Amino acid sequence: MKKLAVYPGSFDPITNGHLDIIERAAALFDMVIVAILNNSSKNSLFTVAERKAQIAQLIKKFKNVKVDSFDGLLADYMAKTKANACVRGLRAVTDLEYEFSLANINQKLNPKMETIFFMPSEENTYLSSSVVKEVYSFGGELKQSVPPLIDKALKKKFKN
Ligand code: PNS
């Protein structure tokens, strides 16, 4: 039976840290769906359509990775897609509390749902979309932390 993983998140924007996790998950699962949360209450920099297009470009090199978006509960999306596991990245110990509570709530909502944590490589340990956005918003750049197309998109967004 094919093993399907869902990698959910905001991906606003996707960073090299996310791509690191995607690569690790793609090596272990038959199929990985990168699932963007469509959250209208969250103030996002990029629209879901923009994020979907960015991710679609970046995952072209993986034969077994797809991008999708979802509304509502992740536990329901997991059941709908019949995914075997939810993949999340665990960077430093500071992620632990939030990730454990998320996994625990999801387990209550959908007892069949497993959450699997992947550790990124060291250079991506302190990388987050929020830090990236803050740096670019002040005119800085983090070319080592985001793919070139995201670097370009961030510069364009903050120029406007
Ligand atoms: O990249 P993020 O913002 O840390 O991802 C968080 C995400 C999207 C995985 C989480 O907010 C989520 O699953 N939201 C969907 C709503 C939900 O299922 N909430 C219940 C768990 S508290």
C-alpha cells in the first residue's frame, strides 16, 4: 500500500527550511502533499494562489510531491485525503511545546492521525518565514535561506 504524507503549513513564504523537510519526507513516503492552510483570518503576505504557484515551481524536481490548499481542520483534511501521516519540521526545542500541542489536539480530533517530525539540517535550524519577512521588510536579504524565486518575490512585494 502506498504511503501518503501531508506536510501542512502557512508557507508564507516557503523557505529552504521547508524545502529541506519536503526533501526528507519525499525520500521516505511514496507521495507527499504540501498543504497550504487557507486562513482568511491570518494576515498573510502572499495570497494562497501566489504561494501555490511558488511551491509548484519549487517541487517540480520531486516526482512524488504535490501542492494543495485546505480550509478548516487539518484533521479533517487528513481524513479526506486518507493520508498516513502528517509531517512537521522540528527545528529547536522552542518548537516543541507548540508542535506537541498541535499533534495532541489532532490526535484527539482524528485518533488515526500520526504526526511525524523531521529535523532540518543545521543551517536551517533558526530559519522561519517570519524572520525572512521581517528582514526583507526592512530592505535586507537572506539569499542563503530562500530559493531565488522567493528572494525575487519578497523584494517585489516590499517594493510596492
Ligand atoms: O506553518 P504553520 O503556520 O506553523 O502551520 C500551522 C498549521 C497550518 C499546521 C496549523 O495552524 C493547522 O493545522 N491549522 C488548521 C486548523 C486546525 O486544524 N487547528 C487545530 C489544531 S490547533
